Amino acid sequence: KEYPFVVGNFSSKAKQSVITANSLKIPLMGIHELSDNHFEVVKRDGELYIRDKGSPHGTIVNGEALSRYSLNATAKLKPGRNEVVAGGQESPVRFAITLPQKS
């Protein structure tokens, strides 16, 4: 509901994620592909984008590699299903973000 919406890892012995209006924190101890503040969903001109926040392993959106330190730090989400990978191609940390089809 609020942007930017930040997704990341956090150190906790709890096994439950913490979600707020503008963040999702997942306790993945031992999984280094997801950084503390890995990526964010931002809204610009009515469109949603994923922006890598400088994570060491980068972010992949629909096959496009993003890195804060490269020319491609953001990728536009498309209507329908989008795949967001925290880390490289082999990362187990994957998200599906589905946007409604435009009419």
C-alpha cells in the first residue's frame, strides 16, 4: 500500500516474516542471497518498478539482472506474473509478483 516497499532478510530466531505497510522482512538465517535491505518496489507515474538497493548478489527481474552499481538498477514490472530473484540465477530466494492486466 505504501511505496517504496522494501524487501529484505533479518536476523531472528523467529520463523515468521514481519510485514508492515512498507516492508517485508524474512528471517532466512544462513541464506546469504537475500540482504537486509535487498530490493524495493517503487511507484513512478502509476507504474511499479523493482530497484536493487545495493545488495552484494544483485536482483533479477524477469530474467534482467539489476545492480545498484550498474546501468540497470531498476526494472519495470509488467501486467501478469513477474519473477523476482534475490541473488543470482541459482538463488533459492524467489518471489512472484502479480499485477492486474490493464484494460
